[in-house]
Amino acid sequence: MESRYDIKEVETRIAKAWDDAGYANPDVCVEKGVAKKDAEVFSMILPPPNVTGELHIGHAAMLVIEDILARRNRMQGKRTLWVPGADHAAIATQSKVEKLLQKEEKKSRHDLGREEFLRRVNDYARKSHDFIVTQVKRMGASLDWSREAYTLDDTRERAVRTAFKKLHDLGLIYRGDRVVNWDPKGQTVISDDEVVHEERTAMLYTFRYGTLADGTPFPIAISTTRPETKVGDTAVAVHPSDARYRDFVGKEYDVVFCGVPLHLRVIADEAVEKDFGTGALGVTPAHSAIDWEMAQRHRLPLVPVIDERARMAIAAAPGSPLNGMKTAEARERIVEELRAAGLIEKEEEVPQSVATAERTGAIIEPLPKLQWFIAVDKAFTDPAGRTATLKEHMRDAVRGGGIKIVPAHFEKIYFNWIDHLHDWCISRQIWFGHRIPVWYRGAETFVGAAAPAGEGWKQDPDTLDTWFSSGLWPFSVFGWPPQTEKEKGDLAAYFPNTILETGYDILFFWVARMILMSSALTGQVPFRTVYLHGLVRDAKGQKMSKSKGNGIDPLEMADKYGADATRLSLVIGTSAGNDLKLSEDRIRGYRNFSTKLWNIARFLEMNRPGGADGTHGIVGAAAVADAEKIAARDEAKALAALKREVDAHLDAFEFHLAGEKLYHYLWHTLADVVVEAEKKNLREGTAEEKAESYALLEHLFLDAIALLHPFMPFITEEIWGIFRPGRMLMVEPW
RNA sequence: GGGCGUUUAGCUCAGUGGUAGAGCGUUCCGUUCACAUCGGAAAGGUCGCAGGUCCGAUCCCUGCAACGCCCACCA
């Protein structure tokens, strides 16, 4: 044994040995007899990293927790499958490549055209993918690469098109003209979940539209932070119980507002807040989601006045100077005019939450658009024969106990989200992604997994929200809808997944969507348990980011302190759903632990009977000493108790407690106490005493090392190989 | 506005109905004998605040406060 533990040499060699052995593939385990053919199954998918760049510390934390699960279950003899993959991440990847293109060639995607641009994005995605794969392997993740999948490959495209077709046939996918979240910068529609609300202060203006034909002022004053949208108003809404305005309800008025003729009806609607502003609301059905809904209820006309570039476009007043202005400019102009006309009654600053696009940061412009949606409130009959809405399915999957969420309090957060859920807008005006499997010819529409026969069909130019394909992942990775025997076998064996492990930040984006898709398309829950981990933050608790420069690169840490030490630092000190504060000091601390383990191993080897010179002689000590005698010793009983504790913690998903106890046992019990106590015997004892001492220490050490394997797989595998050559710890019985 | 969570030693966090623990940090001592990437020891906390239940609460209940997160169509 080397006196110094050469982290990089060992970790590289061991990683290759695992690769060669192929035990991450359960079929190989069955073939080689380390798992029984009919053994219990443990299956899990790797949340596919986006092909937008590199592995960050958050990915590393995810890999570690999942690898601990996979390795322990594999050692327990289960047919264990952990499936790797990558996500094309439509919008994220496209905008990344667009940025590069702009920076390096000063070109937009339109300069290249759809085909050439997509070629570039796919190139980028491939390189990014290859890099991520090497990084994932470096962390020691025991994934079955023979089953690797990509959300945009042919098999997954088949799944996406089949899913679209089926959901459409069930009446759950529909095309609708509605006010949607338009991102003027990204030039695409986005879903409600991709909207981020930012707190800002805004000016709230209270004013009257203008003067009526008979010279009297418009009878009701309204309040708004967006006067420029008021040129699109078609009603004024008040609360039904508001006595101040009761007499006006039902009346209609013609008024000219800043040169734009408006026809306004006074309506009564529960959605109006009596105490806000004047208690009267100017209704702009085309540029506000709530107003649009009100307009539906009262059959109000829709008058769009803002275009896709977020500029004014007032059809009713083609000559208006407002046309072509940005909304902010138009707002100023209108306020000035109102001031000049003496129509403003009040101007006050109010806190306001502005809707912005998660990806581009642009302020969302609600616009009426024809888009594809998934209906969440429409009843349908699922493959299991149950009739309910998607919302009900999603609720019942968790409430009925089919899915258990860890930690449990996220169940409440999940239900709260479902309560507020609206129909999911799934079409995007971007190029990278799954093209919507719908073809048009004149007034005809065809929905299907493949293009229709005949001339003149044109496919919908839009693509699908990236979460549409991610939502299918728990079964699409196995080739759903199955065609081959292998796909059928995999689906039957590994779906539903035993567990889904991911970060709590994508509970809605991803976890909820998988439950939605799975219940509608398979009639089953996609997984039995959801374990949610927290975010990795820096030592001050701040989010790590490149711009702040406070990020910790897991690969750099792995090279410096070892993947093992990096792994342990990402597990100890955090628990389910809680954020982890990480510093390089902590990682260094666990590197010291690796060194300690190495030195215990060296000490043992030096004292091995018949091998004092360090040669790997026959492993005879255990045989010489009476195994029963060893097992009866208090030290062995203490270790057995430790194993029970570790098992209990792992069963309860308390990885940090299990890791801490093993750490503490190996260092502060085994090394500091037991080894010290046995030193006398090892040096001065009889041959028999020496053998017993050695056998005891070896027994305790190797058992503890085996328990530690899921946490620190590299060094434990290496040490195991020294004392038990020829057998891989990775598949030793737990 | 609705929902969720956190509050324990300087820092990061465990934990239990019976007058508190770990790691790191600090201080002191030691160490040619597996390991200075080491060993031993010490200092350090009225367990956010106020009530309640109990023989007894840091742990259970109620209220409050501070901090954080998520959601949201009061314009």
C-alpha cells in the first residue's frame, strides 16, 4: 500500500473498473449472479441535466443523494436501475446559442434560417452533453449508461407525438384564442410558471376618460397603473354590491379618450375590489388576463391596442400619434394629456408586482393569441378507467397515498399550487424543441404522430414547452409507447419508478407535470416516493452564481480533495427540503477523513499476521481467530447497533445522519478508541491474541467501510480491494 | 393577499417530555511508535419572546416577533 493516498489515481482507476464491470446495469447483475432474476426492483431516473453548459454544484448534490440510494439498494441485492439522460431544455438552450451567435458572429437566428440555426443548436447541445457525461462519471454516479436517453431523440419524439395525439383525443389538448403571457423580448408565449413576479413601485393614476357628447364628464373615475392600455377599454366594472355605482350598471357610454373613441358599458362583477382606488375598474379585455375573463363573462368585445413588440397599435385611431410608441412612452404621453385636460384626480405611488419572463427578464405583455393548451379542469376517462379532471388526478395521486412526498410539508405546497392552477399553455414560438404534431391545410387540421398523406399540408411552426417532454420522462426513458420486447420488459419492470429524487425548486415545473402526464397516459402514478433536496448555497447562504463569483465547481473540488470528500460534504449538513451551506473548508475536512481511512487501512495491513512486511499474504487472520468469538465482542455488537441506526436513517431518507454516524464511528470510535486499545495486543500479545485483535479490527473496519460505500464509493472500493481482492464492494451484500 | 418553513455554543447544524450535542473555529497540552491531513483537554448556550398543559418543556399547545421561501388576476 502506498503511504500516501493518491486521490486522483485511485478515483480514475476505480471509475474505469466500475465502467468495465457494468454492474450499474441490472441485467449484468443478474447475468453475473450478484442479483437474483426475480429480486425486488429499485428504479429511479436521473433528473436530466440541461444541455446548456456544465455540471454545477447543485447537480453534484443531486448525483450524490441519488447514488447513495442506488448503491445501497444494489448492495441490498435489488435489481437496481438508475437511468441517465439529458434535457434539450428548449428555450434555455436556444437563447444560449442565440447569445453566442450574436456575440461571435453578430447574427440573429433569422439571419441563419430555421434549418441552419437548429443545426448549430444541436451541435452545441451535443458538445455540452458529452462534457456533462464525463463530469457525471467523475462524481462516481453508478448510472446505467446503456439505457441513456435524450428528451429530443427519436424514441422520445415518438413518445411526445403519441402523448400529444392521445391527450388531444381525450379532449385535454385544445387550441384556444386567449390572453396569454407574451414575452416581447423572447418573442414567444410562456406558461404561468415561467412568469416571475417582481416587486416594484408604480404610479397609480385616478382619472376620468373624458367628456361625454353632452359636455358632462364621464360619470365614473377609474384607477390604473397602465393608462396606455385604456385605449383598449370596452367596459367599466364595479362590484355588484357597490351602492355608489348601482345606478350606472348596464348603461353604455361613448367617450373619446386621448383621441381614441371608446364605447364603454358599465358592468357589475365580483372580481372588482370595492376598496381599491375608486372601486371602479376600466376593463381592457385584450391586455389583462383578469379583464379577459371578465369580458368572457359579460360578452364584451376584445380590442387589441398593443402589438407583439410591445408597441401601441390602435386600429380605431389609425392617425393617433400614440401608434408605434413603446408602451412606457405612450403612458407618459397619455398622462400629460390627461393632466392638461384636468381629468386626473389623483396620482399616488403604489407597490406593484410586475410580471416578468423568467428567462429573458422582459416585462410580460398580456396579449390575445391563438395557442395550444392542456385543460386541467376538464373531466376525462384515464387508461385505468377512472373519470376525473387532471387537477383531481394530480391531487388524488398524493392525497390518496399513491405518492409520498418527503419532506411531507411539501405536500401542502403542492396542493396549494394545484388550487391555483390554470390551463397549461404548451406552445412556444421558438425553433428548438419538439415541433407540434399538427398539420394544417386550408380549414382542415390534422393531429397525429406522423404527417398526414396528401399534398399541401403544413406543419404548425411552433414547438412544445420543454416540460411537455420532461413530463413523460419516467416512462419515455423506457421507450413508451413500447415497440420492442426490451422496451416492454423495461416498462413492466421499472415503471412506475420506485423514487423520484429532485430539487424542490422544480416541484411544479417538473414533478407535477410528470404526475399529470402519467395519470392521463398510463393511468398510474409515475413514482411511489418523491424526495426533494434543497439548494446548495455558499457559506453566507447566498445562491451560488457565476455572476457573483461565489460558485464552487464540483469538478475542481473533486480534483483537489477527491470526489469522495466532495460527495460527503454535499450530504452531511443538509436534510430533505433544506438548503445546504457549503464552503471549501468543509470539503477539506472530509478530505482529511479520506486520509484517516487510508491510514487505518495501512495500519491494519502492517499488522496483518504473516504479512507484517506489507505483502498481501493469505487472508488467514479471520480464519485463525474464532469468528464466533469476534462476533460476541462488545465492539462487534456496537457495530451491529450502528448498522441498525444507519439503516433506520437511510430508510427515513436521513442521509446526513447516516453519513455523520459512520464518519464519527470510523474516526472517533474505531480509530481513536478500538485501534488504540488493541495496539498492546498487536505488539506484545501471543500469536493467538495478535490474530484475534487483528481479526476484530479487520472485521469492524471492513464492515464499516461497506456501510460507507454509498457515501464514499471510491476509497471504500479501493480499500476493500486490498483486503478482499477479486470482489467488488459495489455489489457486496449490504 | 394566500400558503410553507426557520429561530439551539462565535459559525454550520443535530437532538430528546426529565435541568443540552457534533463538526468547524478559539485556547492549552502532547505527539520519532498508521495518520501534523494527528492525539488529548478546556472555554463557550437562561435551546427567539410571552402564556398554557404537565411533577417536570428546548421538545407538546396557543399567541407574538424576526428572518427566509413559494404562490397570487387589488387594477
